[in-house]
Amino acid sequence: MMIHSPRGVEDILPQKVLQYQWIEKEASSLFSLYGYEEIRTPIFEKTELFHRSVGKETDTGKQMYTFLDKKGRTLSLRPEATASIVRAYLEHNIFTKSREWRVWYAGPMFRYERPQAARLREFRQIGIEVIGEGSPYLDIEVIEMALKFFERIQLTKLQIQLNSIGCKRCRPLYEKELRNSLKKDLKNLCPICQRRYQSNILRILDCKKEGCQSITRKLPPVENYLCPDCQSHFKKVKEGLRELHISFTLNPYLVRGLDYYTQTIFEIISPHLGAQNTFCAGGRYNDLVEELGGPPVPAIGFSIGEERLLLALRKEKESSLPQISPPVYIIIIGEENYKWGYKIANSLRSKKIKTKINFSFKSLSSQLKEANREKVQWVVIIGQEEVQKKKVIFRNMDSGKQWEVLWKEIDKFSKKIGS
């Protein structure tokens, strides 16, 4: 009986691997221009790290893959990257060496949720984190940089949703107001929101169910409860985005799903993704470093879901995605001519031309059929006659035209293949 992969994961085949590589290469190139360096953190961490950062009662906290190692220690596959990066920042004492730390990352994350299109249990994210700077102008630059990245890969028709959820000084007042206002309607909320009322009341604002929205849309917005510092910070963010001609929509019900967020939060959505239309999100987490045992330093970051990003790109402009170019295909007629085929292949490879040798030594017609199935554009034919005359035949499979090329002229002819 054949064994299949577990539900919620996927094999990334070569064509799609190329697209992931392209996205990550473009991200690396752009982020480095803004002073970011790549970091790679472990795929699993001590469970306590995520319980203290994302929150044990959040959806993310409940969806973690958690297990015991051989010594009975509780570990979890990372559900997101921010906590790991803050842990690395503290463990390596970065705060004693640099006032501000800018890093970017790319890699797999894991959450046990219901698999959907571009929403898997093993999924990939690209993201950035800046630790040590609390300026609202950094918030502006972070959002602007995200948009520059999407512009690079030709993804348009985007919408930014923006909000501020305040800080630990002013948010408790808003949470108290929510608790008082929702108390009379508690029985009319969905079961999930009834639990959130006790554990994470802000998340009620994020519920997509109509019954809950009919109640929450009557609540006062969080902006009415911001302290003077948070009001000033948010005002500067909005003004700065407008000065850069970056359009955004204020969404007073945007709260994000992790406990550590403070002040500015944002989501970037695509109309191509249906109900699950957010593929980039982030914001400030000014208290997390201190909550994990470090100094009181501010921080901000965002993450991009690569699966959703690729889906949006395919739906908007499939042609913008890179495609695998087939290699030159060397057909050898007769096993005795193998070494000459190998020499020709090495000559082409030295010119950075992808080259594949067919080692079946079948008939010419059989090997040409294989080349057609693989959608090869160029084949090189080497048989006994070609070896005796020290030449090869180059055939363009699209046009059917072919050229007899002397061995000493192959380097010159290879320019035609590469053009």
C-alpha cells in the first residue's frame, strides 16, 4: 500500500521551488538595501517561549505542534518567527552591541489548522523584524518597504488596512469598555467569541461571523481610547504614509491574532484571495522583548505568507512568475560514443548552459520523442558519423531547423542557444 504525505503539507515540485527561490531572492535583495541581514532560527523551540509570546489561549497558541523529547522536555514546532528572533536577540546579547537590530528571515512554520487553498499546516513565511527603535517613521518605512517588494514582483491591486491598538497604559481601558459593552450580548456571540470574552477580548472584533459583527460594529473604536503618546504616534504614521502617497484604509476592528502586538498594526490584502485575503501582516510589539526577560526596547515587524502570495500572483499575472527553462538535450547514438557526448556536455555547461545527457542510448527517433515530451528546445545529436567527422548536429525542436557544427566551433555556436 502506498504511503501518502500527511494532510496539510505538500511536496514542492521543481517548478514551484523555482518560484519560491525567486520570491526569496527578490526579498533578500530589497531588504538588504534597507539594512536588513538574514537570520535563521531553529524550527522548534521550548514551548514556553511561544506561550509567553503569542499567548497560550490564542488560535495560534492552540494550533501548535507540541511534543516531548526523550528527556521529557516540552518542545513546539515554531508557529511563527517573531518569538524565536526575540529569543535570539536576548540569548546573544545583541542589545549590548547594537542600538537597533534589523533582520529578515524565510522558512517553514507549523500550525494545526483546517487545510484550505494556500493555507497549510506546514507553510512558509518571509518576514522582517526591527528591534530597538520606536519611531513612528520606522513604521512608515516598514510598510513602504513591504509595498516596494510587491512592486518588484509585479503584484498590484493591493489594499492596506491600518489600525492602532494602543499600549499597556491605554489598552486596558478599552478592554474594560469592551467587557462592559459586550456583557449584555454575551449569549448572542458565537461559542469562540464567548471564550474570547474571557481570554482575549480584543479578538472578538476580528470575528468574521455576521452575528458577532452585528454586535461588534456598534462598539466604540479603539482609537477613541488611545493615550496621548499612542495618538501622536498613530497620527504621525498616517501623515507619513499620506506624504508618500501610500493609500490605506483605517480599520478600527483590525486587532491581529497574537497577544504581543501594540500600537501600529496593519494588513495587506489582495482581492484575488477570497475570504482569506490577507497575505502580509505585521505591526509593533513594544513589550515583547521585556516580557521575555530583556530590556524595555520597542520592536516592529511583518510576515508574508508565501503560499498566499504565489496564489495571488498566479491569479493576477501568471506570466510574471519564472518558469523552468528546459536544458539542452544530448542524444547519443551508440554507447561507444558516450565519452564524446560527455565532452560536449561539459563544454556547454562551462558556458552556463543547462545540459542533460540521455544515457538510454536508444534509437534516434525514440530519444527525440523523449525530448519532445520534456518540451526541450535544443537537442545535440552525436552518432558514429558525427564522431568520425568531429562534428555534432544541433537541432531546434521548435522550428525543426538543424545545423552541423564542428567541435571547435561549439563554443561560438553556443551563443545562439543562450540568446
